[in-house]
Amino acid sequence: MSRVLIDIGSTYFKISQDGKIDQYFRDFDTSILNDLSSKCADILDIYDSKDIYICSSANGGLSTLIVGLTNSFSLKYAVNIAFNSGINIIDTVLYPKIESYTPPSEKIDVVILVGGIDGVKSIYDDRLLRYLDKVDYQNIVFVGSRDSRSYIEESIKDVVILENIIDSELKIYEDDLKQYLTNLYQSDIMGKEDIKELYQLTSNQIYSTPYIVNRSLPKINEHIEVADPFIVVDIGGATTDIHYSRDLVNDNIVSKSGYDRLVFKKLGVYKSRDSLVHIAKQNEFVFELLEHLNVTENILEEHSEDATRVLMLLSIFLVLYKVSKHHAAYIELNLEILNSIILTGGITKVLTQEDVDDIILFFYRKILHYHHAPAIVLDRNYEIWTYGDRDMLNQSIDKE
């Protein structure tokens, strides 16, 4: 290939050229541009800016708070669109009970307001305004009933009004909100000074890595031997993502996309280590899992290679637990019918196939009461993201 693909992660950056992928541990004492330029000058000097394609997950993603009318439709639809756009959901609020909710203490990147099909009136009132006054947010978007627009527009400063995500037949309309959130995510990436500096290297748009990975899913069978339905679990330094086939979901959502994404912002192994440990300690099965691994809970307080390995294993268990029927977080996946699990990200450089097989079989036996697990594939070369990048690249070549 006469082009180079670069992925900037929270812990590593990767460079793919001519089918070969090299990984470099980031130097956090210098900017991404300086680090990349110093370590890869001989590669970057070969290519023109138009032939350098960059994606990034280094910013950790945007956060959202969603206010909806019902769990069955408005909240479920908005959650689905937010996750599939690469947005981290901090909390959801069921509007009829809004006065019982405690506003989040952290700053929210975008608030999503949704509820009611067009024609349904008098959904929102002053209770919403009183709640929002206590929320520190940067952006707010309304995608609910057309009949509530005037009240929302008059009452909330700088609100963005988009088409209702619930049509008259109670089907999902995702295009406008998904585009808005994707653009917001993109603006956030370009707004990060470290990422913005990378435009000195490329004349192409810098995309978010989760967006690129999701584009790769329909093409995975061309490169990796997997059986549908499957999931891709990407465990990184800041977040853990699950990309999954919609065949694994039983809901009332009719979507154009065959694949969706979940992100767990607090399950990263490095930058989110403290929150990962906290979540692990709250889980009723973790101490039994630690015993299975022949370690004590003291390992969670250590900062060593052995502790990092254990945290990686815990993150696999916890993310599967969070999408299982026993503790579904927003989305429940039918893991019982899963045929393949692809693991990618930094863990593939540390864990062995035996490590991964053991932890996933433990999960299936303990949580699902199955005595076998799906086929497990380790993307050791961390190349899945390149399939999506090449798709983007091929599209740009076609335009040329």
C-alpha cells in the first residue's frame, strides 16, 4: 500500500503499512506529535500528508446524560444511538420520576432529551428545568415530540432541535441524532490540542477509533475465522468497548446498522485502573474469581506486572457480566447463543490464549451455568481497526 494507517490509543500508538503493524508505548511526558515524530520519523518521511490516515481513541470519548419518557422506547432508543455513536452514558433519567434523581457531579459533554411520538403534548414542564439547572453540561439536544419543541426551545438556552428519534410507528429514526453525536465526537477529538497537532502530518480527517472499528465488523470474516453471531471486546488503557452483532439483542429497535457498540468508560486497565478496582470489589463473584486465579484480594492494591495481568482478566469477566442477563447495563446480550469472541487491545500483548480461555470458561460456568464457551480469538497483531481504515481509504481512492 502507498498509504500508512495510524491509530492513537490512550496507552499505545500503532502504525500499519504494507500489512505490517508496529506498536509503540506512548511517552506521556511529551506531546503525541513529538512522540510519534521522534519514534517514527523514518516512516512518516516516506508519505505525503494525503497518504497518512489517523484515528484516535486517546481522548476517552464524550459523556452523556439522557432524559427520556419511558424505558421501553425513548430511553432505549436514545441509549442505543448514543452507544453506537461512541458516546459514554453517565446516567439515564426516567422523566416521570425526575425529582427522585440526583444530578451527576461530573461535567457532562451532552444532554439528550427525548420522549413521545409527534402529536403527544405536554411532556416536559418546570421539573425538567429545575433538574437541568443542577447539571453542568456543555451541549444539549432535543429529539422528542415535535409538539414539545417550542417549550424546549423557549426554555433552554442553546438547545439543538433535531428530528424525533421515535416515528409514528414506534420505530427508531437514528440518522439525525447519530450524525449530531458523531460530529460532536469528531469536534472533541479535533479540539484536543494533542490530536489537533496531528493535522501537521495528515490532510485527511481524523476519525475516532471506535467508529473505525465498527466499520470493520462486516469485513472481519474476510480476515479472521469467526462464526456469527460474535462480539469484539477491545480492552484498552482508558475504556473497554464491546462491538456486537444486533443478532444478539432482543428488543424493539429496528436499526440500519447490523452492529452496535457499548463502551465502559471506567473499565480501563491503566488510566481507569482505580475505577476498575472499585467496580471489581463491588462484584459478588470477584473474590471467588481471585481464588480461582490463586491470588488474594491484596493483588488489587499492587502496582506490578502480575497485578496488571489480573486486572486484565477481571476486566474481561466484568464486561461480560455487565452485558449478561444477570446484570445487564443498558444492553443485554444473548451470550448463550454467542459463537465467537474476538479479544483485541492491549491485553493481547500480555495474556496468553490459556489465560483468556480460562477466564471466559469461568464466566460461562459461574454466571450462565454452561460448561463450554464460544470460540475465542486473540487479535494479537491488533489489526481489526485497519480493516475499517482500509474501507475508508478505498472510498477515498474511488472518489479520486
